[in-house]
Amino acid sequence: MKKQSRLFHLGWVVILIGALLAHFIQTSGGISIRDIRFNGANGQVLSGLLYVPPGVTAENKAPGILAVHGYINSRETQSGFAIEYARRGYVVLALDQSGHGYSDAPAFANGFGGPAGLAYLRSLDIVDTNNIGLEGHSMGGWTVLAAAAAMPNDYKAVVLEGSSTGAPFAQEGSTTWPRNLAVVFSKFDEFSPLMWNVDRAQDVVSSPKLQAVFGTTDAVVPGNVYGDIAAGTARMLQTPNTTHPGDHISPEAIGYSIDWFAQTLEGAKPIPSSDQIWLWKEIGTLIAFVGFIILLAGTFEMLLSTATFAHLRQAPVATAHRSRTAKWWIGFALSAFIPVLTYYLFLYWGGQLLPGSALFPQTITSQIAFWAVLNGVIVFLIGFVLRGEKVSARGNVLGSILIALATVGIGYLFVIAADFLFKIDFRFWVVALKPMSLLQAKIALVYLVPFTLFFVLALRGLHTGLTVTGDSRAKQYLSNIGALAMGFLVFLVVQYGWLLINGHLLSLNEPLNTVVAIQFLPLMAIIAFLSTFTYRRTGSYLPGALINSLFVTWYIVAGQATQFPVS
């Protein structure tokens, strides 16, 4: 038992190291972080993280900033901005938009929650209401613009990161609205047609829509101040060298927003924008995420050594192929690339067939579930048709269900503990795992059905169709990771290589789903690792399929927007 628990102990030690690093960075210098809930419009309850610098009181007020994430993200996505603002003396409200994170559904409602967020920030007696800034990324930009439109005299400056004024979801900008506006629009932003009506982000300087806001008919010069700060009409464009989601992990993009608020708000500490420590917090939560995956594997290993689950421990009885023949390579290629080749089409079909409803309230989760089920069937058939020798698909169903529930349940307790003790989730960039709300847990029960079907079919096909006699442990892991993740790796390399060379994605009309696909790459690698780990110890695909269905359903539902109001 002692030997079988080593991986489990390693997992929680790694989690603790990452959690402590992240905690010490985000509370650097005495910053406190409060998990808050407050009432918005129409009875909607909104969620946020409130970052309070040390020494701030009702008698010693500080300037405030409302910072809002983009679509299908959450308040923690803004932590790089929030940490740096708080270090400079700002009280920061990192808001969960309507229908995101722990804020009530539906998404897009009540100005995305922006007006209520600004009203709450202004209600705090520790905030200098004469010096409030608004910062939003992507749809978060439209959130803070909704606040600016609803309360035009209650803020002093705005930073739009990868966002825009005007259609489709904001009031049209002008030379006087919003007040003191900085547009930080990256050179490789995937959403330039939607935001500023130009095919390439590099051409934003010549966007008539942007020029109208800046009051010029010439190309806007990045770094130049247009208008007058004292009059509230100042405008500035900055173009960091990153992508749309890259704004969150770009010192350049974060630095530009720091500089703008330093120019337009009063009362902050004069810390240079080049002095940034937030990346260490991201590294800490990444370490914790890696520790979580180790913990899941270690928990499974430890449970197998108990009397309750010892009967599940068996070596694989046979392999599908004696060597990597042409048939094996065909199966490998189809397993890797069919999910990518069907990606846009199946997501589109899912969106058309499964609009937001009380049963399926998260539209993107529904699209992914639809894609998953169809691909599960395809991968299963590929494994059945192209397999080598006949392989038993044995598995103890009840034992597999129980050990999967126990494994993921223990992992869930560690995520809750990290949130409670350190106020962190497990993440890097947009890949994030966090506790579910009770409502999200109810939603997850519905989506668990299609995702379980996918993993049972797909991982049965993987292990009965592509296992090779004599493979070393490393070769088996790498082969299975390649079968599940290589297609998305090639897909993203092609898309972003095209973006770097030509200034826009190869699939120009699919920026959102292309950005969503970034998460598929690490997820597919994790799925392959956990599935292979469990298969090597039980000779069955079932435990890995069920562990992955629980983990992935939790991951997706907790991180997605809820478009339909449910209770």
C-alpha cells in the first residue's frame, strides 16, 4: 500500500507547491482577495473577486477598476490584470459576467452584468468614486461599455483589450464617448472583422470605425494620445505582439493598460508597468494543475491496492497489433485527424440542433457534446474495422463506476480545498479547472450522458484498435497521446502559422471555435494519459473512460457560459 500511494502523495505535494506560489504572488505586499456576491438587475446575483490593496480604508480611499473577462471565461482569467492593478494601489473588482462563473444565467443579460458591477464598485466606501477605471477583454469590453453607457458620469477611463465600441453588442463610439479610451488591439487578434471591420488585425489603424472614434481620417498612430485627458476625450491605440486570447498572458498588453490608468486616474502607486509578477501566479496554478493530474493517477493506483477494488487490477490479455502495419497507421491517422476534420461542421450542426434550453442550457457545451458523440461513433467503428487481432473488451462495470467516482471525487476535494484556502483555481491561461456551483453540478449531470458515451466508444476504439505488442511504457503513452491530440496540434499549427504569415486565420469566419480548439490540445493529451494509465493496470478501457467523462464534463461545464436561465 505504501508503494502504491507514492504517486498520490506526489500529486498533493505538487498541488501544494503550486498553490502556495500562486497564493503568495496574488497576495503580494499584503493584497487581500475576497470572494463576493451581490445583487444585479432583475434579481440576478453576480459574482466577483475583490482585490484590496493593504492600508485601504474608508478614511484612506483608493481608486477602483472594474475588470471583466471575455466570453466563456471567468473572473480568474483577469488575474494578471487584477494582480498588477492591486499592486499599484487600485481596488479591483474582477467580475464574473452574467451567465459565467458563479454569476446567474443567462449570459448576455442586463448589460452582461457591467452596470451592476460598476454600481457595486462605487458603493464600496473604500473606493475613490472620482477615480474609477473600466477594463474589459473581448466581450468583457462590451460589459464595461454597457456600464459606461448606463452610468456615463461614474467612471473616468476605459481600456478595451481585444474589444471594440459599436456593433454587435455595444453603443457606437465617438470622439466624446466613452471617456478617455485606450484600445489595446493585438497585431494577431483573431476577431478583427467582428471588432473593427478589418480582415487583418494589423490593418486596425486604418479602420474607419476606429478612426471615427479617434476623430481622424488618417491612419491612427499607435502610442499617440488623441484628444484631451482633462476633458475626458483622450484616445490611444496600442498594438501588442500577441493574439486575442494572448492578451491575458502578455506583459505588453497588460502593461499598456497599466500605463493608461496611470495617466488617466489619480491615487495609484508609481510602479513602472515593466515591473510585473503575475506570470509567477500563472506558473503556480499550472503546477497545481499538473499536480492534480498526477493526483488522479495516484488516487486510482492507491484505490486499486485496496480490497474493495483489487479485483479490477489485471494486465491487458491481448494486443490488437503485433507491429505497426499499414493498417495500424491508417487507423492512427483516422483517429487523429477525423475529429479535427469534422470539428467545424459538427459544432455547427450541434448549434443548429441543440439551441439553449432548460435541458441543454450551455450552447457551446452542447455543440462540443454533439461533436463528441458523433466522433465517438466514428472512432469506435474505425477501431472495429481496422483492428488487428480480436481483443476482449472486458470490464467490470460496477467496479469501474465506483472507482471512477472515488478517483474524481477525491480530486474534486483538492480543487475545493485550493479554492477555500488559497482562492485559486487550477489553470494556465484559458485552460482552467475550478469548483462547480450547485447549478453547474445539476447541468453537468445532463451533459455527463453524451460525454460518457463518447469516452466509452472512443477509448474502446483506441485500446482495442491501436494497442501494439511489445510497446514500451513510454511508446504506448506517446502513441495514444498522438492518436488523440496530434490532429489538434497540426490544426492549430496550420491556423496560427497562417495567422502569423497572412495576418488572419485560415478559417477566417471561425475565430471563436478556433480559439476554443486551443483547449482541446492539452485536454486530449490528459485524456490519453489517464486512459492509458488505467488501461495498463486493469486491462479495461472502462475505468479510464468513466474517469475522463467525469473530469471533462466537470471541466467544460464549470468553464462555459450558461445561455438559458435555469434553476
